[in-house]
Amino acid sequence: MIKRLAKHGNSWAIVIDRGVMDLLKIEPESPVSITTDGTRLLIEPVRETGNDARFRAVMKKVHRRYSKAFRKLAE
């Protein structure tokens, strides 16, 4: 598939067809990782692992419990 860049404000964008998005199981708001080796771009969806979800849950719990202490430490 050959695509052209499209002007988007002061930047340039690549439009991803719905069929490709369906194949990758991503939505317009899905985070993607863009990397390069100097000659190519690789765009891939960021998948949350079970560890990521658990880490976020633990951080939310810690923040709820110790938010006052964190605020005092930041001052």
C-alpha cells in the first residue's frame, strides 16, 4: 500500500484506512508507537499487558492513600 502525506495544520499526517485499523484492532484514540531505523517508519499499536494494568491499579491506590504526604514532600 502506497500512501502520501497529508497536510494537517503545521504538520504532516498519514491517513490509516479503516480496514488496516480493523486488522490491527485499533481505534482512532488508540495509542501507537512510532519508531524508525533511519530509513523506515514502523507504526504499531501499544498493547497494555496485565502488568501495566496491575501497576496502574496499585499506583492509584497508593496515590489515594498517600496523596497528602506526596504533596508535603513536593513543597
